[in-house]
Amino acid sequence: MNHTSLTNMMAQANEARRTHDTARAIELYTAVLEETNARTNDPALVEMRLLALRQRGLLQRRLGHQEAAMSSYRQFRQEARTSQQTALGTELVAQQHSSMGEHDKAMGLHREALQLAETINFTYGRALTLQGLAATHFYRGRHEEALSHIEKALSLFRQLDDVEEKMRTWNWMGMIHQRQGRLDKSIVAFKAALEDGRQVGEMETAVILTNLGESYQLLYDMQQALVYHREALTLAEKINLPSMEVDMKRNLGVELAYLGEMEEGIEKLRQSLRLSEVVGQPFLTYQAIYSLALAEYAGGHIAKAAEYGQQLYDLAEQSNARDFRAQAMHILGLCAQAEGDPVRAEQWWQQALFLAHETGQQTLLWQLHAALAEIAPNPALAGTHYRIAAEVLEQIIYPIEDEALRQTFLAAPPVKAVFDHLS
């Protein structure tokens, strides 16, 4: 096939990707690879093959075909001819390992890619690797390291004026701040990501809207969260990607359960968990299990909540996901308390406190102290826990400039209960 025909086929593949015809895009990228020789010495064909492999891998990952995505990225790395291409291929393989929960393998490859990018002064490769390192640290619950890397990546992508990667980097920054309870900063980061995302595409916009809505959810502004999540769902319905549906169904489930639609909320959360297991990205599964466990607990289904809590604990242990291990301990403590065993509840929560401090999870911290206050053997100890919970809550509330949002958060029953005990 001549260059003109191959170029046209690549253009068709890129258009199919842009219009969310994912299966057709994969088919066309694969056809480009089949019509060209991996050993070609034509630089233009090498670039075309590498682009086809990268885009195919990305689409395969989004469909939940994780091993196929890994195969595409490994082939990219094998076919790389220049140092820049090798650095990029190494980083793509690292990011796929991270996405699959294989963080030790990812870290070694991130470092290899970073060293090579720095040696050859490859700014884009260095920025992408810093972004990948941030993601892997985030998945492992090492949020301060994640923030340090993502700030450096953002600075470099701004220098390069790469709108798509800036968007992704702002989104990661928002996720890191969100996990640490810096919800004001997470909202700022997600809104910056959204501004870029609306230029990039509907899928990217939907992902960011989902994350932005989560920050409002954590501030108990469920109505505003629903606005963002419904817009995200409208966009997602055009795209039909399982990896997007996981988070959207999970968030809608959390909000519906909180607003009193418990049965519908739990069903949405169960759908999210089933989808997450198909998609094959452990982080999404862990989130779905924790949200479902909390909803089952709130619905009075204690045995079911404990079952999910233990499942999360076991999975988090296997992958050394310390932040999710703390969350598993939180739900297991709640279940022990509901079963009339405050001693076991305290044991779970004290262990969770250590990990929540270590992973910087402010939201979980105040919830744990409030829970420990409820089972404290004397008023003095209960007062101490309520004071610590209030101090953590004030750290979350103080930076929020939107007065209506502040008041919504303060009026949320779990938050109000903490301050009422101190008045």
C-alpha cells in the first residue's frame, strides 16, 4: 500500500477515534500495522506505526482490554528506533502496568524512562514520565510524592503548550488534592482541566466533570454534584466506554443513596462494581467496593457491608494500596460497632488512623475521629476525638471562598454532629 493510502487510512482511524467509533478506530489502526513492515527503514512509516500502536493501546485500555493494550505498548517499545521513541515506549508500558495495579513493575520502568528522557533532554518525555510517576504514587497512597511530581509535569506541559497533556495533568492534580481533603484546590484544578478538556473532546470532558462532581459530593453538595454528573452521563452515553461508566454509575449511586433513594443508589453501585471487574483497572474496583460498602452499611445491611469491607481489605493488602486499606478498616470498624463490638471497632479505627495520617486522607481522618468519639469509654476522650475531628474539618472548610458551599458542608448531618458535640 502506498504512502497516500496509508495516510488516508490513518486519517480515517483518527476520525473514528474522535467520533468515539472505538471498534472501527482499532480496526483501522490494526490495518495500518498489517499493511506496513515493522522493520521498515522509512522514518515516516516508523512514526505512523508508532502512532497507530499508541492510539490502539489507549483505546484498548479504555475498553477494558488491558492485556491487549499492554501488547500494543510493548510492541511500540520494541519498534522504537530513536532514544526519544524508546523513552516514550518505556513510559507507555510503565503507565499500563500502573493502570493494571502492577505498581512495582511500573516504578522501575518510570525511572528508566525518566533517566533516558533527562539524558537526551527530551522535555515531553520527561513531563509524561513525571505525570506517570505521580499516577503510580497516587495509586499507592503516596500523595505528597504524587503532588511533587505532578506539579513538575504541569510546569513542563505549560512550557510545551500541550493542551491535551495539560488537561490530564490538571486532572491528576485535582485527584491528588481531592484525596488529601484539599477540596478547594481540587475544584480549582478540575475547573482548569475542564477548560482544556472542552477543547480536547467529549470523553475527556466527561471524565473531568465526573471528578469535579466528586469534590462537591465530598462537601455534601449533592445537588451540584448531580448537575456535573448528569452532564457527564449525557456525554458518556454518546461514547459507550465501560471504563467511563464505572465511575459515573458509582457517583450517581453515592448521591442517590445520600438523597434517600437507597435502593436505586445501591443498584447503581452494584452495576459500577460489576463493570469495574470487566474493565480491569483495580483503582476503579477499589473505589466501587468502598462506596458500595458504605451504602450497604447506611441501608442497614451490615453483613453485606462487612463482606465488601473484607474484600477491599484483602485486595488492598495484595496491591499495597495503603489508602484503600485504611478505607477498608473504616468500614470494618463501622460494621463491628453495629454488631455491638466496640473493642474490635476501635482496633480497626486506630489502625486506620495511622494509615489515614500516612496517606494524608483528611476526609477519612475526621470521620475516623468522629467514629472513635462515639465509642469512647469516657466524655474526656470523646471530647478529644471530637476536637481533633473539628480541627481537620476546619482545615477543609477554611479555604472555601464560596459561602453557600461552606454552609452546605457545615449543615451536612455528619459534619454538624461533630460541631454540635463541641458547642
